[in-house]
Amino acid sequence: MGFARVRFNNFKNIEPREMKWSPGLNLLIGENGAGKTNILEGISMISGWGTLEKGEKTSDIPTWNSGSSEVQLTGELSSGEIVKVKVAKRFFIKVDDKTVTASDLRWKVPVLSFLSEDVSIVEGSSSSRRRLMDMMLAIIIPSYAFRLSEYRRGVRQKALFLKKGLPSMVVDRALLPLAAWLWKMREEGIRLLSEELENLSELTPAKIGLSLKRGGAGMCADPEDDYSASVFSCREREAALKFPIVGPHRDDILITAEGRQASSSLSRGLRRRTAAALMLAAADGVKRKTGKNTVLLLDEVTAELDGNGRNLLFDSLLSRGTQVFAATAEPFSLEIPCAVHTVKDGRITDSRNS
Ligand SMILES: Nc1ncnc2c1ncn2[C@@H]1O[C@H](COP(=O)(O)OP(=O)(O)O)[C@@H](O)[C@H]1O
Ligand SMILES: [Mg+2]
């Protein structure tokens, strides 16, 4: 499954005209500011995800000075079904004129997106490692995204209590089952990613190990006991910092290569390849659990791979029969067939197969 064509109305700088896609690899090339990332973002939104940029409000999405706030994204899936997403304060999604939820849509057409900062997923901030895990789990477990957002709401509430110097025990009790459940799911997710990584040894010459480091916790194996014990022992620190430091919002995924910390022991080139392998592992994990191929959105992530690594990545993606959208400001040559789309001033000016 993938997108045969899309059209975005009143969406950022993208012109409201039809864009046709290849079922295989689509390269989007063009100068900075052309609209490549915006196209990827639109595709991500008609696949049941929010905006790509963290903290962006839906009110930032309409075309500047258009005088209208109604954004409409339309896409035809390779099955012929029509997806329509209307963005107002929230998202309204229809497939063939029937209202569906975002998680229904993510299940129907699984899409994983990787942003430019994800090239440094091995050594960068923990948020991009959590993001990888959360995207994969949100597709595989339909209730995951809902529970995660409930949990985050609770964390914001707890932060408010701590800020005001109020006791946060009540919120902790409400957070406990959510936190424990998220830890369990993420640990399952780590197992799945680890198993899939074993089949990707052509990209990762070293043996890559993954483990979940529970945020501010790890005192006991049982997740519920762990949350209770860790919150109890961190009570004073949380009160002093006025911020919740225990829980899945502070999780990290520890990555090792041959038993050593990957961020410091691997060369830059091997870290980039490990990042690529993690993306593939997430896509393969989704495939194993849902039976479906994942559409991949890659924003500037391939630019830092060497030619060989890039060919390995795209080769293995294509051998899986996946639709891929890869945006890059620096054109590169690939030894595999792909459709090259030139983006300029918010429109595709040229599409050709090579
Ligand atoms: N709401 C908006 N309305 C109109 N143009 C926008 C909006 N948001 C961003 N842009 C424009 O989109 C362009 C950035 O597009 P982007 O997809 O990030 O480019 P690229 O990825 O090709 O470098 C900028 O020129 C910016 O001015
Ligand atoms: Mg961009």
C-alpha cells in the first residue's frame, strides 16, 4: 500500500495541484526552501500523523495570507481508496467518505517518517530514539498513541502541581498504570527491533544491542513496582526541580556495538549506517506484526550516508517492495531505478524515471 497521488489545498507553500508518485522510490530534489519537507509533512498528515515539526500548531499550517484557515489534504491510495484529511483545530479524516480515526488510518497505510536529526539517532538526544519507538508502536498497537497522550497529559498536570509546590501523589497514582504499560510495550518494542536488526548485518558490521533505560527508574524489574519505588525515592528531587523526572517521558534506548556504547565507539560513518539499520528494523517490525509494507518518509537522512551505505539502504527498501519518499537538497546518484521529482517554489516542476 502507498500513495498513487496527492493534492494539498491551502497547505503551506505547496501549490494545490496533483502530485503523482511512483510505487517505489521517489526522490524529491530541490533547493532549500523549495517545499520538499512540506510535501513529506503533508504525506505524513494524510497517513494519520500530526505535523512533523515538534510544537507546530495546526494554525501554522495554512498558507500565509490566504485568508482561509481550511486546509484539505487528499490522496489516492494504491488500492484506489480516497483519503481526505481536513485540518482545523483538530484533524477530520475520511476514507472513501467514511469517517475514520487517525489510528485506523495508520493501520491502513503504515507510514514511518525519519527527519534530518534522525541521522544522529545513535548519538543525538533521547527524544529521537523515543520517537522511533513510539512511531513503530503506534502503528502496531492501535491504543498506544492514545495511552501515550493520556500519559503526557498526566505528566503536564504533575509538572503543574510540582511548580505550585503541591503534593503530586494523586497524579502519580493515575500515572502509575499508564507508565507501567508504556514501559512494558516499549520493552516489547525493543525486543522486536533487536530481532529485526539481526537480519540487517550488511548495514551494521558490529553486533548492535538495544535496551530500554526507564526514565529515572530501574530499581526493580516489575514496571509497576519500579514506578512506585522510583517516584517514592525521587519525591524530594522532583519537588526541588519542580519537574517530573521519573517515567517513560524520560526513557532512553541504550545502543551498544559489540557490548560498547555505540555513540562513542562507532565511527561517524558506522553510526549513520546504524541509524539506517534502525529505520529498516522499525519498518520490518511493522511488517512482521501487521503484514503490511511501510511507506517511508526520509527527510535529508540519506545525505550523510556514503554512496555504498545509501545504495544498501535503498536496495533493501526496494527489495521489500516499499514506497519511499526521500528528500534531499544535494542530489545524488543511485544505482537503482527511481522517480526523480524536482521541487521548486512549492510545486513539482519535473518528474522523470531514472
Ligand atoms: N504556512 C505557510 N505558508 C506559506 N509558506 C510557508 C508556510 N510555512 C512554511 N512556508 C514556506 O515553506 C518553505 C519551506 O519549505 P520546506 O519544505 O521546509 O523546504 P525544503 O525542505 O525544500 O528546504 C519556506 O519557503 C517557507 O517560507
Ligand atoms: Mg527540508
